[in-house]
Amino acid sequence: MTTGGEVSMELTERISPTTRPRILILNAALAGAEGNTARWLEQARAELFAGAELDEVVLAGLGAETFASLESRLRAADGFWFATGTHWDGWSSPLQRFLEDATPAECTDIWLGKPAAVLVTEHSTGGKGVLSRLQGVLVTLGCAIPPCSGLVLAWSALLARRHDAEAAEDFWGADDLGIVAHNLLAAAGQRRLDWRVWPVDREDFKRVWAE
């Protein structure tokens, strides 16, 4: 079986240093750079390093970045990796605020056609719903979702692997970060296509419509 790291190495050998895609990693975990999500992002960053120019931001905590402060870096990126914890079956409040602030940029060149990967962390349950809903939001903003580009890393799954690795083989694990990284790089390195978008209300989307 080929590991994620081996797959990524095959890909990075075909990527010229002068044409490496720019990947922006957005850590939206409540614990910011100090928590479990940040630790898994360290491994993701290592998987991406040889094949991409990396930029990373934190959306929580003192001095955290906002959509407004990141707009130029978002526009310059060729792809994104979003990461969040699971909180009452939802993503983090900083990520919710970021997505709300990004509403006016729906279907603009900031997002349009750019691939997005997603990492969700959880203690036990709820993360898969967060992953699926977040990918849906990103597609609506204008991003592309490559195959096998989202995963949930759960404490419960890690405990299961320690107890019975063979039985837990079908659970997502740290090795799968390499698969996600490979697919994100592959998608980000493709020529952008001539995408078409539906009409978007850019003038009065905050209007009060309740009678």
C-alpha cells in the first residue's frame, strides 16, 4: 500500500520550484496555535512543504486574523486548507464569523475554482457532519473540492487504533493527512478553467425582509 507521503513525493517531483502553488492554511480552532488541531496541522504542513509555498494564519485568540485583514492573502492563494474543532455539532465560532464576513466575496476571484481541503478534529462524535457542511459552504463560496480532501481526526478513533489497529484500519488517521495534502496539491497545480457563476446579490444582501 502506498502511503500519503510517498504519493506526495511523486507529485512534488513534477512540480517546478518556480510554479509551486501557494496554499493558505487557516487554523480556525478555538485553541489557536496551542491545541490539538494545531498539532495535526504541523503534520499537514510537513506533507505540503515540498510541493507548495505555504502561508498559515490563526483565526482565534488575541490579534487573530479576520477576513478583512486576510483578503489580499486569500486572493493570492492557489488553494486553501481549513481546520477547525467540533463544538456542539458545529465548527468554531471564529470560523463562523470568518464565513459570515466572507459573504460579499461569494463567487469572486478570491475563491473561484480554488481547491479547498478540510481538517476537522473531535473528541468522539459530530465531526463528519461538520466536515460535510463546511465543504458545502466552501463550494457555494466558489471553491472546488478535490476527491478525498477532507477528514476528521477523532480522539476516539486514535484510542481505538491503539486498542486494535487492524479493526480500526478503516477509521481516519494521521496517515490520511498525506492523502489530503497530495490531492490538494494536485488540484492547486492545475490550470484554472473558465468558470461560470450564478447571479449574486452584492448590493442589498443584508436587507431586512421580515414583515
